[in-house]
Amino acid sequence: MSERPMAPARPRPGGGGGFGPFGGGQMPAEKSMDFGPSARRLLRRLSPERPRIMAVIALAVVSVVFSVIGPKLLGRATDVIFSGVIGGRLPAGATKEQAVQALRASGHGDFADMIAGMDVVPGRGIDFGELGTVLAWVLGLYLAASLFMWLQGYLLNDVTQRTVFRLRADVEDKLNRLPLKFFDGQPRGELLSRVTNDIDNVSQTLQQTLSQLLNSLLTVVGVLVMMFVISPLLAAIALVTIPVTMIVTGQIAKRSQKQFVAQWAHTGTLNAHIEEAFTGHELVKVFGRGPEVEEVFRERNDALYTASFGAQFISGIIMPAMMFIGNLNYVAIAVVGAVRVAGGSMSLGDVQAFIQYSRQFTQPLTQVASMANLLQSGVASAERVFELLDAEEQEPDPAVPAPPAARRGRVEFEHVSFRYDPGQPLIEDLSLVAEPGHTIAIVGPTGAGKTTLVNLIMRFYELDAGRITLDGVDITAMRREDLRSQIGMVLQDTWLFGGTIRDNIAYGNPRATDEEIRAAARATYVDRFVRTLPDGYDTVIDEEGGNVSAGEKQLITIARAFLADPSLLILDEATSSVDTRTEVLVQHAMAALRSDRTSFVIAHRLSTIRDADLILVMEAGSIVEHGTHDELLAARGAYHRLYSAQFAGALAGDDAPAAEVG
């Protein structure tokens, strides 16, 4: 075995990423991706729904066409009414030309010019038959447009939800492919915010903007065609608003995008703080750190408020600006249109229709502008989700995995080197052999690399050099699933999920029978306290295991490992939460479980590993001593110092620092 001394070890990265419940650590400034590429990438995720999208576009085109024709027909109805009113005031029996000449002769030239451009019959009033026909067509068109719009919305909702469904599935698959070091460097609240809040925001954005954007763009095109058909001059006046709108919207959006990115980054930071503070709620109360937690919350909440206010305020300027530009356009069209009606070059109905079209023309532009804040917020959330999807994944399993060897449990480390940080060595040139059926105890001070050693066996991290074999097969040549199926692990930090005690034990082997579950429970003394519960094995525990004690939670996790029947056991302070009497019972159960199985036991309480076949003493990533309990005590080295620190009281002088164990 290698006993090379090495540099001081770097502590294993914590799951909080530096965000403790009492700390004021700040999230690094998040660099925003460009809006355009992010938006295009989001839209590309709609490509699997291409047939439905084509149907949505077709329905939208038909709906918009019907809606656009409506004002023109209403203009015709106005002309019928206006012509009837004017015709009723003209002398009956005369032709329109005679009436026009008579008006010019009497000095009413402007009125004569207007009548000359109208379809009017002197002496005839309003044609209610024609008026009714026109209005019936308008009603039919608008009803048809509404029906097609409803169908379009139904299909588009299906497209959006399918897209978000795939996005959630991709994120879930991605999380399963990410290495453990990614989660070590991410605050849980921040990660949960990306997986939940940001995806929900993307869903809301797609739902609320796709339909409006599509209808708005089609409406602008359809209305523009009708405007040029009615009056190219007035259409040119209306077109002036487009470049003005684009310039104003672009300038405002550019300033608000940064605020939206900051808003969602601060949301994730705040969620991370809240999640950690609530998880450690009891410690916060015990140490009286509530005011500090509240102060950190206020700081991060203020930062979120500032970013959110800035984002909404800046983007909110767009809507009033668009309304102002639209009103100026409306005034210009009304004035020029009135002049042309008076000159007889346009009918009143055409002017009325054009004014409606001008409203329909500016309204979509205003709607698009008003959606700018929602679009930017959604794209900012999409950026955060894409960053998660683009994170570096763990090394893939071999294409042709090595066939499983006979399950004996022989583990060999061959010149293994590993470091979390490239500049901070942790384990270097480590070699050891664990024979089948042997119990290997690993002891040493905090940061010595004990937990890292078992994490490398599980392939939670990849080696920098050397290799580890299980029953003669390099673990990197195996699928992770095959490797971990041979390993049972019990951690110091227990994990139970919401469900019954039976379900939590059966997690180790979903195919186990009820009798096998009860046998595992009896072997680990879970049955002893379960029988005292009103619902027995059907007792429902919450996700935090709040209705069972810490020791009982630990026993349930040990029973879970028993049921898995692995060839290799890893026990990381597995009995740290049980009382002394239960610990003795569990030790006997462990002895039976370890029969014919290789066991790695990380222990801080040295009394629990006296019977180990081999004890490894680690310091700074190296094995400095190895042997049995009696051999190491007789050597009076590092193990002796650790043992004396626990059972002979704290040592004074130079031995005092060595008293720190785990």
C-alpha cells in the first residue's frame, strides 16, 4: 500500500455551494445570453409539432382573413345608410348628374363633388334590404372568424403543453446524467428554481405569446393589404408608424432584458436561501441566528424587488409609447381622410373602414410591444434552463460494457489519484486490496479523504489516474447501473421519501415480498419499534421523516440496505444516530449481513470497528497506517492517538490537535 505523504486535503464541496443559512455569500453575476439566439433556440423546440403548427397557421390565416374583410363590409353598410340619407334629401326624378349640376349652379361645389363620388339615387332613402344582407354577411364572417380562432387556440395549447412536457422530460433526463460534482456546486434552491419556476415561466410565455404573435403578424399583413386597396396614400401614412415602433420598442427592450435576467437570477438565489434556512430551521432557532437569516433574506429580497421593479417599469414604458404613436397615426388618417371625402375621391364608408383598419394595424403592434416584458422574462428563464441542459455531463457508460463477473466483492485500488480542484491534490498513488468477505474500516480526521474513497468506488466521481476494479473488472468498463446494483450504501445523512415504512424499506428491492421486507426489518431491529406504531408498516412518514426519530430513520435506511442483498457494503457512519444499546444490536446484525460480503465502514466512533479485518488510517488522502485494531494500538501511531482521544480523554500539548476526529 502506498503511504506517500501529500499536501493538505481540500474539503469536499458542500451541497450548498457556499450558501449556508447564516452566510451572506452572493451568487456570482449571471451573464446573459443574447435574446435572439435564446429565443430561436426556444422556438426550435417546437419543431416536433410542425404538423400541428401548420394547422394552427392555416386556421389563423382563415380567421384573420375573415376578420379583415369585416370592416370593408361594414364600410359598405355605412355607404348604404349615408347614400340613403343623402338621396332622400335630393329631388326625386332627377338623375345623380342633374343633382350634381344643380348643386354646382347653386354654389355648393364641395357638396356636389362629394355626391359625385357616391353611389346615390336622388329621392330614394335607405335600402334596408341591401343593408340587412351586408350586416348578415358581417355577422357570418365574424362568427366564422371566432370559430377558427377557437380551434387555433385549442391546437396551439396542445402544441405548447407538449413542448413544455418534452422540456421537463429533457431536464429530468439531464439531471440524471449530470455528475455529482455539479450538484455539489449548486445550491438546491437555485437548482429547484430552474427546474420549476423557470420552466413554468417558459410555459406561461409560450402559452400567452405564440397565439397573439401569430395573429398579430397575420393581422398586420392582412390589414396592410386592405389599406392599400382602399387608399395607397393613407396606407403610406400608416406605414410611418412601423419604423418608429421598431426603434422605440428595440431601445426599451434592450434596457429591460438585463433586468429580467437579473430578476430570475435573484429569484433562484432567494429560493436557495429559503430552502436552506427552512431545512436547517431547528439549528437556526437553537443558535439564535434568526435575525441574521432574516437580514440575508431582506438583502436578497430587496435585490429581487429592485430587479423586478426595474424590469417591469422599463418594459412597461412600451405600451404607453405605442399608444401615443398609434393616436398620432389615427389623427393623421382622420384629417387626410376627411379631406378626401370632402373632395369626393373617397367614400365615407371607405374612410370609416380605413380608420378601423388603422386601429387594427396599430393594435397588433401595440400588443406585440406590450408582450415584450413577458417575452423577455420567458427568454431569460429559457436561458437559465438551457444553461442547465448545456452543463457538462458525466462520462457516458461504455458502448460495450464488460460482462458482470462472479459476485464476490473483491475491490482493488491500483495507484489511484484524485482531486476535486486541479490545484489541490487530495488522493495520490493510493493502492489497497479488499478481499471478499472482509470488513475494511476507514478512520482519520475530517478532510482525510474517507468519504471520497467510497464515492470513487461508486463512480460518483471519476479518477484522475489509476483504476479501481471490482472482482477483477475495471469499474469504468461497467455500466454505472450494473456497478451500483452490486453495492449497498448507508449514509450518515438519512434519506426517506414520503410514503409508508414498508415502501421505504422496499426501495432497496422493489421486487421483495412482504415477508422479505419484514425479515430485513427484524434483522435490523426496525420491527421492534414498528410494532408499537398504530399502523405498523403502513405508517406514512413525510419526506423529512419528521414523525420518526433520527435513530429510527437510520434503522430504516439500514433495513433498506439489508433488503438489497448487495455483494459490497458501504457504511458511512451508519450507526451515528442510534442509541448505544441499539448500536450493539445493529453491530450484531451488521456482522451477519457482512458475512461473505466486502464491507467498507467509515467510522468516527472507533468502538464500532474493533472487529474489522483491516483498519485503514487516512491522513491528507494517504493511508498512513493499516492493520488490525490490536496491531495499530501496539504501534502507538496515528490510530493510537485517535483512540486515546476518544477513550482516555483529551490529550494536552502536541497531541491535542490530533484529538479532532471526523
